[in-house]
Amino acid sequence: MTPYSYTRHNRSPQVIAILLSVYSALAVLFIAFDAVWWLIGLLALFTLPALWDFAQNTRSGLRLDQDGLRWFSGRREAGVRLSEIDHVRLDTRWDFSVRMSLVLTSEKRIRLPDESTPPHKELESRLKEAGLKVERHHFGPF
């Protein structure tokens, strides 16, 4: 089995584009539509987590090798040995996002952070290559 590693940086062109788009829309609301300043400020508060992640350049990712599966997101990190994993569950939600859960042999279920999971098609093939059973569940609301 070849080791697989995936890392995502929050200081990316996509984050810059999203933040600039939101701030531009807020500026248009303020200037063109004469929106009150406190409403613009309230709406801008929702961008603070993304702005903080961009400024800190937090990273998230996942590593799969013969020893186990490890993931990290910001300052949090965890891992599980492959022998402890019964199967991996990939759930497709109504918004077409895919959530990843590890079901351990002890029946405990661990949900991986969304930001640390790679694109699901590539991940599924790597998990199968590692000898893990993968279950797909489509369009579950929860």
C-alpha cells in the first residue's frame, strides 16, 4: 500500500474570492442602497471565522498509511489504527456534500471534520486499496 496524504490550506484563492465578493456586496448595500451601518456590521460578523482562518493560514488534512489513518484540522488532530476500523461510511447529504465516518470494531463511530477530508472519489479508491470496507449512503438528511 502506498501512503496517501491530503492537505488543504485556508489561505487559498477561493477564500480570497469569497471574502472579496462578500465584502463587495456589503459595500454595495451600504453605498448604493443606503443600508444602515449596524446591519452591514452584523452581516460582516459572519465572515470573521473565514477571515481568521485566512489570516492564520490554518491547515487541515488526512494521512493514510500502513500504520493507520490520521487527520488534523487547525490545532486538533487524531488517528486510528487500520486494525481498529470495521468500515468507513461515506454519507452524501442533500447539499451534495460528503461526510466521512469511521465505524470501529468496538461499534464506536467517529465523524471526521469536513475540512480534513479529501475529494470522496479519490479517497474511496485509496481506502479500498488499503483493504478497508467502504459503505456509501446517499441523501440522508442527518
